[in-house]
Amino acid sequence: MEYYKLRFEESNENYYFEVDDERTVLRQVIEDEERWVVSCRPDEELHFCLFDQVFDQSMEDAEGRDVTAEQFEDVWAAATQRYRKSWERTKQRFAPGDQVSGIVEVFYPQGTILSLPSDAYGILADRECNGSVTVAGRAPGYMLKAYVIGWDEINMWLKLSCMKPHAMK
């Protein structure tokens, strides 16, 4: 993984990115004077926000530089702090094996993000469905049923599958 910070002077915003070997952004933080916007939770204005192009740190009007993994993680921890109590409640409410229903929100490189009851979010990886859900059924706004198979502690998402856990390999 590589980590970058881009500074946009005109808007007084800092953007932080975690980028994989294919130059795909996996996590993102936007910092401005008033708030943090993180890729793992919806924002009032931006909804879910994750850079969806091949990443190039030489963006127009931005001053960019590499940051260390530790620097990125420090920013991520600060930006996601306000969601941690809710995440702990989510883990208590939903256990592996539970069936959940959620609304398709957005597609990320990691999979399909679903909003679930109790202000929870889940990630449904395409490989976990093996074609059992039609493409139309995964459109934003559609409701899907899935099973909890674990937790993504970093993004504070429930890991989901279309298959019942006892049927999984």
C-alpha cells in the first residue's frame, strides 16, 4: 500500500488516500476546517465518497506528498473516532450467522456497501455471492438479504455473504 496527502489551498482541504498496487483508492479522508469526511460512512453532502479513478497524486491545483502508513492511520483514527461507539454497538447487535436486510448504497472496489438497521453498514464482496444476486438486484436503492460472516474493524463494516454461513466453504 501507498499513502498520500493532497492539499487544496483554494478550498483549504486536505485529502488523504490509501492506494493499492493497482492504483485503486481503498480508503479516503477529507479534512477541512469544519469536519472530517471518511470513505466508510456517508456524509450529509457527499454521501459515500471514495475516489473512483486510477489514482495519480499529481492532481491539478493540489500540492501532494507521500505520507507514511502510520501518518495515514493516525488521520484515519481521528476521522473515524466519532463512529467507534456506534461500531461497538453494531458488533453487539449483529453476530456471524445473522441474516440481515440492507439497502444498496454504493459500489466500492472492496464490494457493495449496504446500509443496515441501527445505523450499521455492511460490505458484500462479489465473490461472496457467486452470481446468486442479479446485477439489477445490486443497484443502489434495492434491498438485499445477506448473512453476517465477520467484521471489518478498519472500516467498521459488517462483512456479508449471500450464502448461509454453514453452506460456505
